[in-house]
Amino acid sequence: MAGPEEGTAGVWFVGRDRELARVAGLLDEARAGRGRLVLCTGEAGIGKTRLAEESAAVAQGRGVVVAWARSADRDSSPPYGLWRLVLRELPGGWPGEQGAASRLDLWSLVFGAAEDRAVVSGSELDRAQRFALFGEVRQRLARAAEPDGLLLVLDDIQWADEPSLLLLVHLARQLRGLRMLILAACREPAPPGNRDSQTIGALAADADTERMALAGLPADAVAELLASAGQAAPREQADEICAETGGNPFLIRELVRMRAEQPGAAPGAVPGAVLHATLYRIAQLGPRSQEVLRAAAVAGTSFSVGVVALMLGTAVLSLLDPVDECQAAGFLAAGDRPGEYRFSHALVRSAVVAQLGASDRLRLHNAAADAIERFYSGQLRSHWAELAYHRVRGSLPGDRGRAARACETAGDVAAEDLAFEEAARLYQQALSVGRGELAEADRGRLELAVAGALYRSGDLPGWHDAVAEVARRAE
């Protein structure tokens, strides 16, 4: 089961005893049939994933099944991407070829490839199909939770695609009677008006949801954390570090690593932001490792080493040593399957991307799109959203057609998978990126596709506005 960064057990977990005890208590209640959802919120690096790791260890110690899924790169996730990972994590996995489940839509994953569904567009039919899909997912989770319980950890849900969040809301409202505790970690909500923020807000408002907001560690906990890492400091230095980092464990960890690697630094020297400490440590890597890290950062929070090799025009074997060096430095961790890796923390990836100039970002996004097409040739269906993401970010004026076509194809896949909100977003993105370069017929087709997806999602006001815009243009 995919978990957080390895090698951190017993370290960097300080000052969260009360929260861990509360999760353990809710887990016992869930095992007795009173299922709940814990929504753990806080800024990046505050310790949400570490709390989830410790909670998972408690659950496993009590014989509870643990399944872990992490959202990444919202705009490049396939429809229901979070739940594809969840279902693959359940005990027993899926029969057939290893990895085959990743190439199926969620309907086939749940009901079986032989179970076809109607593809006729109609609001009532679409809602009935989605209700059946959501209900079957709940039943599969309920079966996995018997007899000893299930802890489902959903990390970084702020990056989940909207259909995945809608399914989570559906489950959160039907947890009573299930031996399941869902621990969902989320950064502080997006600004008001953001649709994902509204969906996550609906989770927080549910009666069976417990909100757990993590704040920075106090100075005494910071001192304890430094001591546990072998970097004991006088109280005044701990106070200074606490003030400079806001008690953020990730920032403190980066500081400790910098001080260990740079003994000449002033004892009280504290970087004002994670970028300074992380960039210093990145600079200590070899040139080839830095090149791999930059390409991987553009490829995604989670990535295949095969894709990165194609991006750099080299053999996979030549990247193994650089990847090992990046792992040893704490920047990368092993992914869920052989050949896959992920950044140990999203802030590390952000720091790497921040180093890139505009031309390098364009070049690497285009290289990523080309690599995905080659690496997943013949099984692109579940990678079209990822491909569209890179095509959009690598597009230039006068050559937006490929990006618009990729968005449209990704939208078609999402619509087939009953992910209508995601389909509408992708069709709208195709219109946006292709503005001024689309033929009139292509624009009209996309506008109708947007209207159809909004109607099928039940967004009738949005559908009405889209149809009115089509009619206005026709006049």
C-alpha cells in the first residue's frame, strides 16, 4: 500500500499526540460500525501526511486494513483518478494482467469489462448510471472493511479531480453502519468561488465529518523535534527557529538538513522560506541528478522513470544512479509500482520548478507530452488528461491546435467515463487554449460539447448559459 516518505518513522512526529489519539478513538468507533470521515487541513508541510502515516501504523497494529491513495496534479488526473488508486489498493487487488486496471475506466474497473453501459446522453440516465457506480464503489469498500475495519487514507485531496471529490462526498454521507474511517488530508481551502473548494466545504459540513486543523508547532515541540533529529539547540534558538518557520515541520526539517550539510552556517541561521534551504540542497547534487530532477518536476508529482528517460533522450538504465542520488538526498521516494517514483513532498517539486525559466518549462512540457505519447502508445486512454495538461502548458501562439485537440479528446474520455464535470472543464480548456486559432466548425462543436457535458452533470444554469452563447454566436 502506497504510503508517505520512507525513513521518517519515529522522527519528525512531535506535538501531535492529541490529534493521533483522536484519530485512534474514531478508528475504534468505526470498527464498531460507526464510520466517520476526518478532514485534516493545514498549510503545506504542516504534518498532515505524517499524521496519516502514524494513524496507518496504529490501524495496522490493530489488524485494520489500510488503503492509501494520493492525488496529484489535478488538471492531469484521469477521471476518478483518486478512486482508481483506492480500488487497486484494496486487499486482493484485481485479477488479470498486472497494471491492467489502470487502463480501464472506472465503470469497467468496478463492474467488469463485460458489463457494458448505455452511452445515450440523457440527464436521468446519466444520473442513474452514476448512482449505480457510486453505490457499487461503496459496497466494495464495505466488503473490504469486514470484519476488522478499513482505514482509507486520501492524501492531498485539494488536487483531486472534481468527479473524485463528488464520489467522496457521496461516501461521506453514507458512512453510518460501515466499519470504515476515511482520513482525508487537504491544504487550506481554495478561495471562495472555486468549485473544488465548495465541494470540500460540503465534506466539512457533513454531520459525520470531523474537522482537524493542524497549526504550527509551539516552541517547546520545535525544541523536541530538533533534539529527536540530533540537532539539539538552546531554547532561544528553538524560539527563533519557531518564529522563522512558523513551527512548520517541513521547513524545520529542511533547515536541519542544511545545517548538517553546511556546518559552517551560523548556528541560528534560518532560511526565510523552504525555497532557500531546498535550493541549497539541490545544488549539492551532481549535474546529471539535477537535470533528472528538473525533468521529473515538470513530468509530475508522481512519474515513470521511462517517461523521464524519453524526455531527456536517454536510456532508462542511465537514470538509475541519478535517481538513487535524489532518493538518498530525500527529494524522491519509490512509487507504487516498479519504475515509478514521486517527490517526497510537493514543496520540493515546487522549489525545483521555481528554478526553471519560461523557455525551459515550455521545452520540458512539450518533451513530457511527446514522451507520454510514446511510452503509453496503445494504452493512452487513461493518460489523455495528463497529455492535454502538458500540451496546453507547452503550446505557443500559432501552434495551439495540438493542445486544443488533446483537450477535446481528454474531454471525450471523461464524458464516456461519466465524469461530466471534468469533461466540461476540458472542453472549455480546448476553447480557451485554441481561442483565435480554431476553425469555426471546431469552435461550434466544442461549444456544443460543453453544453452537453454541463447538462449531463446536472448543471442546468451552466447549460442554459452555454446554449444561449451558442445561439448568440449563430445569430
